[in-house]
Amino acid sequence: MAAMKIHAIVLSVFAVAVSGHAADPVLKDAFGGRFSLGAAISAPVWTGDASRDRNTLLRHFNSITAENEMKPCALQPEEGSFDWSVSDRFVEFGEKNGMKIVGHCLVWHNQTPGWFFKGGDGKDADRETLINRMRSHIHAVVGRYKGRVYGWDVVNEAFGDDGKLHDSPWLRIVGPDFVELAFRFAHEADPSAELYYNDFGMAGEKKRRAVVNMVRDFRAKGIRIDGIGMQTHVNLADPDVKEWEKSLEAFASEGVKVMVTEMDVSVLPSAWDLSAEITGFRKYDPKFDPWRESLPAGMEERLAKRYGEFFKVLLSHSASVDRVTLWGVEDGSSWLNGFPMRGRTDYPLFFGRDGRMKLCARRVASLEVPEAPAHSP
């Protein structure tokens, strides 16, 4: 019997050694407390159905964002009819595990139900009606989680790459002050919550300038804005990390926190000009899906190098960086497998489809943390 127990222990140790889990660094502890490390998660993670993702999340991350479950279409599919069943469990899960909870998102021109923008005649609602709906939605959502959600992505993706506001129903019906109104209503609903503006393509000069001007305008008017979210959906070539760093520096110089909010690095050939704008899909073409079985070692190295470039910048600016969030936990559940071309096999995150920590994560965790004093989030 003793021999059998010893044999079982040896096998267990061998299994751990093969998987590499015992030797893996704990990612949330790797950066000297300079910033939180977060992940966007979907309902199966906090309900327990995706147990491996859940275990990985609890070991390696200390901040969470709901990938889709707190967006307007999920919370208020019909006017005045809120469904809190999933979002309540998300917040409870974060509280139970001592995690920084980020609410995503309150106002966006996508994933908002069509009724929001329509009047009784089926045409566009008028300005007053839409403003009242915005206020009502924000007060209901932020008010429900008052004192429990650390910060909110108040407005998501309002600016185009040209630095102008998107031609959205919000702009068309309310006007350019819809962004300002959203921040005012969010602050009314929870004066203690941090409020963020979140967008993709933030390395672009025109968008950078537009966001800086927005922050200055808000500050001049006494409107609360605590941070800027740089989504950072990138690939192996775009954007230029130096241009991305310029944006980080520009936002930080305005006295707001900077966050990487939706990071992933696609290794696949770009199926279109790099963008996170959800406007449509491309027809599947195998030439844009070259690594269906596994990622070659050379590509693993390129991915690790690319992540390293961004994290070196983040560590060098850690006095201004509050949080870095990956848009997912494992490669298999990444949105990039289905966007902008459904059915592809991408490898954009820190953990592979087998749940194992990847080279890119170990490389990032091994970076030297500079001695500059950390900020106090």
C-alpha cells in the first residue's frame, strides 16, 4: 500500500512538472503591485461551467470585466425591463474573490437594443426622449451596483480614427454633448465610482488629440473623468508601439489614469485593415487561417516579443497606469477566433487552448520592474 502511495505521488509530481503549472509565475504578482492585471470574462467563468478558465483567473488575475453581460442589450433588452440575473452573479463573484470589478459599458452605439433610439412611430426618437432613456439606464445600472463596482466604462468607442465623433444614433439624435451627459449621469448615480472613456485605435494621432481635448473640456466644465481606456487590440505589426506610447504619455499628462482595457495580440494575417470596430464579418478564407493545429515556435517567439514591447512601456510608465486587462483568459475563448472572420484559430492571449501558460506570459512576467515608485490606484 505504501509503495502504491509513493508511486501515486511520483506520478502526480511528474504530471505537474510536465504541465509546467508549478513553475509558472503568478502573473498578478509579477509587476510589483504597479498595476492590476485583469481579464474580461463571460458568464460560464463566474457560474462555474468554465472551471479551468475560472481557476486560471483566480490564480493569475485580480481584476475582472464582463465581456458582454453588462452591456445595454444584455441588461435592458426591452424598455424598463431589466435582467440582473447574470450581472448580479458577476459582481458577487468579484466581491467574493476580492477582485477589482469594472463595469463595461454604459453608452455605446453597438450592442444597444434598437428600441433605445426609436420613437412610438418607429422613427428616430427625439433628443429629450433619448436623453431621458440614457439617464434612466445609467441611473438604474450604476445605482444598483453603487459602492460595489470600482469603475465604469461610461462611453465606449465614440470617436473615429479621424478624431471626429462616429455618425451614431447618439450623435444624430442627441448631438455631440451625449458623451458629456453620460459622464454627468454616471457621476450622479455613484459619486464614488471612477469614470472612464474607452476606445480602440488609440495610437492614432487624430484620435489621441480628440481624447485629450475631451478630457480638457470636461475638466474645464467640472465634469468627472478619472481615466482613459486604451483597448489595445493589436497584431504583430500594428500599431507602432512608439505611437501607442505617445498616446499613453499624452493622456497621463492630462492628469488622468491610463488603462489597457482589452488587450490581445492577433498572430493571424490581417483579414482587413486593423480595427476593433464591429461593423461586419469577412467570408472565411483559409489563407487567413494558417495555424489551425498549433502555433510554430517562431511565431510563439514573435508573440512573446510583441507582448514584451508593450509591457516594457507599461512598466516604464507605471506611475500613470492603473490596470492592464486581457480580453479573455484562454485562446480558445477569444473573440478573435470569430472576428472579423468566423472559424479561424488565433493565439492572442496568455494561456493556450490546453490551459497552459504560454511563452508570452512567462516572458512578460520576467521583465525587470523599474525602481520608480508606484502610484496609488
